[in-house]
Amino acid sequence: MLDRLQSVEDRYEKLNQLLMDPDIISDSKKLREYSKEQSDLQETVEAYREYKEVREQISDTKSMLEEKLDAEMREMAKEELSELEEREEELTARLKLLLVPKDPNDDKNVIMEIRGAAGGDEAALFASDLYRMYSRFAEMQGWKTEVMEANATGTGGYKEIIFMINGKGAYSKLKFENGAHRVQRVPETESGGRIHTSTATVAVLPEAEEVEVEIHEKDIRVDTFASSGPGGQSVNTTMSAVRLTHLPTNTVVSCQDEKSQIKNKEKAMKVLRARVYDKFQQEAQAEYDQNRKLAVGTGDRSERIRTYNFPQNRVTDHRIGLTIQKLDQILEGKLDEVVDALIVEDQSSRLQAAED
């Protein structure tokens, strides 16, 4: 571990030198690449430097205890040594975790897709609840939310809603939301008061940059059509809605949220790029099924991951066996307890795999 940490520190120092090189400063691509790499290494280097300092202090304190000291000084030195050794243990555990390979998508913005599944109107209403929950969570994190496409029902729900969340680390906190979410509650329209079970599916895609997934114009079919649904006088009168089809993967994205065809095409391209990038990632990951199982769940969007039980004000995440009696708070966006537990479980699994 120490050899690896020293290599990380050496690379960090090398990057410091490179970032002062006039040739690098004048090359915006390399400057951005090296700056990001340095930023990614900074936390590990700072922890490693503190670790070395603590080790040195432990050695000095032990040497002091070998000398002739009065009772009071000896007691103080022993107390200090105990605190330093405790800090060394903490730093060792943290450094092991920092050396576990990081998900390269963690710092990215995300595109979330929520669809009402089994349960008709009730599933669509639940999809709306989930959208509101994630929007509130994003707001609490200081992130921005932008709707890319929405297919609303007449009852206030969504058959489908696609939206982007812009914020550093958004993917790292939301990537475990992939899957089927189940709700158990009495629908407002149910006169008999029977509990119904409905589901909605959530897909979380990291936003893909143009340099990460190359999509050629010749591979895209663009269709325009008149918007439908709410939107004012321009609805059904202008061909502002856009449908993009990526022919090699047969990935289709529609967008009619904006009145401008250009803006709709820009939004659709963001979603298309994310979906194609996700598809390529999923295919590459398929070769490493064993590794995927180490993470929380498999990322399979048909996997039932969580149940929201209204009568008991209970949320259960089935992957880690977590049950919280705070459904009302969670639906208001207070997801930290669930998100943090999932991150800890995933980190523990990855750490165990690295040690094996």
C-alpha cells in the first residue's frame, strides 16, 4: 500500500510541474486533463502526507518514552501516543478506501428517466412523486434540475419524465437509484380503501461529453413533428418537436418540451449521447459480471430495489436490507440516510474485492 501511495504522491508532484509548463498552459485540452487528474489525486495525497507525519510523531513519542521522564511527562507522552496510534488507524482505513479505483463517472451530471410501470394511473402518480423527491434532493445539494421531456397524464402523473441534474458528484450519489421502485398505498380513487401495489422504473445515466462517445451526423435520422399536449398556441401548429434515431444502436429520443426546434434538438442530443454511452458501458461491463455483483445491486433496471409503504410510513431498500420509518421525509427529498448507506455498502464491497 505504501509503495502505491508513494507513486500517487510522485505523480501529483509531476503534475504540479507539468501545470507550470508554458507548453501545457497553452494547450487547453492537456491543461484540462492534467488539472482534473491532479484534482482527483489531491485528497489521497493530503491524507498520505498526514499519515507520514503521524507515523513520524509516533516514532518521536516512542523515543521520548525510552528516556528518563518524570511521572507526569511520561503519562502525557503515553496519552499522546494513544491518540496518534488511533489517528494512524483511521488514516490507514481511509487510505485503503482512497486507493480503490474510483468510478470515472462519479463527478458527472446525470440524466434521470422515470417511467410509470405496472399500475396504470397510480403508477404514473408514483412516477410524479419520485420526480418531485429527486428534484427536492437535488435542490438540497445545491444542484440544478432541467426537464428534458415529459409525458404527463390527465391525473397529474407522468407516463414518462426525463430530466437532467447538473451538479458535481451527482452521479456518485444517484447511480444506485437504477431499478424498479414499488409503492404500496391506498389510491385516492379507491373507494374501498384497499392497498394497491404499483411500480415505476428509474434509469440514471451519466451525462456523456462529445469526446467520450462519438456520434456521427450520418448515423442520426432526424424527424420533426408537431408538439402535443400542454404548451399554448404553438402546440400542433409548428413542427418544433424532434425525434432522433441513432441508427447503429437503434436508440430513439424525442423532445417537444421547448417551443424551439433547435432547443429541442439540443436537449434530445444530450439524452441520446447519454443513452448511447450507457449502452456501450453496459456492454463492456457485461464481460465483468462478477465485478458488477460487487457493487450495490447489478444496475439492472428491472431489478426491484426499493419499496415505499405508505400505511406504515416505511421505506425499505431490498439490496442492503435497510428499513427506515421516514417515508414522508424521504419523499420530501431527505434521501441522505439512504444514499449514504448505499455508498458505504458499495465502498465496503469494493474494498473487500481489492484486498482479496
